[in-house]
Amino acid sequence: MSFIAALLQRKKAGFIPVIPDIKCVSPKEGELLRGRDPVQLAKELAAAGAPALSVVTEQNNFGGSCALLESIAKAVELPVLRKDFIREVDDIKKTRDMGARAVLIICAMLPPAVLVKLYEEALRIGLEALVETHAKEELLFAGQLGAKLVGINNRNIVGLELDNGGVSLTQSLIAHKPKGAVLISESGIRTPAEARAAISAGADAVLVGTAILQAPDAAKCFRSFSKGREGKGSERYPG
């Protein structure tokens, strides 16, 4: 199943499509795994109902690796998104070879011509491309590109997400959502109530990393984020 189809299927079933973001380190919060096996954690989140997973492979700031993505992609039957600072066409090809179904392409990190080249290459080789934005102009560019999978990063990735951005950015930018695109609200979502706020604003899915990884029970936390509007799930989790 494609990344987009998995999200829409979860949404149709009455849940908030929550994409757990598996990363070893947060530049803001520090070490996140606390000795846990990330592959086993991925399996637990898949069993809890995750429609898809995101795996951070950037090593210097987030402690990720390509080997980690390969291991998780082999261990679960879910579509996996590779998150990294993708800059070269070869990175796109390597992403597919690792077993990922989707790849993150960040507007703020790339000149427009390079972004277009990477986007077209991803589609050419059968990957879905998540075009990440953080400003109105970037959303408009994603629309001109014809992107079918678009993200609003609530935090500033150029500053390694050290800011306190939250779902309010999604709420302020959602009016510029590209027509026909599936939109993911990413980062800074700390409670189930904030996840519901993103969906109520018009997002189709949310990507949550630190809050789930820092919770005492990651699978239980994931399920609370996934509840629909009528779900209570308003506990605040650390991170």
C-alpha cells in the first residue's frame, strides 16, 4: 500500500492518521530511545495501529542511520518515510533501495530548481515525495509543483527545530493547502488535543515523534493521539 493510501484508509476508519516519527536523538530534548530497540519499538507501534512510520536517518544531529531505516522497513509491513536532509539525486535512489516508500524533500533546505529535480526523480523511480513547508510561499510552490503529499513543519528545521513552534502554524497556513494534496502537520504536537486541533484545521494527518518516544508507554500514547474528535485522550505527555 502507498504512503498516501495508508493515511487515507486510517482516516476513513475514523481515526486520526498519526505517523510515529522514530528518531534516536532530538537536538532540543536529547536522547529519546532510552536503551530501547528502535526496531522493536517500530513493531509495537505498527501493532498499535500506526498506518505508516517515519524514520530519521540523519546522523550528526538526530543520531539516525540508513541501517536503521533498512532494519525497520524489513521488520514491518507499513510504508516507511525517510527523513533526512536530502540534497542529491543519488540520495533519492538510495532511499528506495533501503526499502522506504516515501522520501522527505525540504523546501527551506533547497534551491527551487534542485527541489524540482529531486521531486521528479522520486516520482520517476516510484517513491512518494513529502514536500515539507514552513511558510506560505513554500506551500504555494508545493502547489505549483503538483505535490500530492505536503507537510507543514510547525518548527524551523533550518534551526534544527530548537524553537517552540506548535500546531498554531498549521492553523495559520492551512488556507494555502495545495488543492488535492494530503497534508501532514509535523512536529511540535505534544498532546492528543493538539493533534485533533491540526485535523480540525484541515490537516489530513499528523507526524508525532518526541511526545510518543518520551511517553512511558509509546504504543498507549500513540493510541491516545489516534482517537477521533470524540476521543478523550487529553493527557499531556512529556516532550
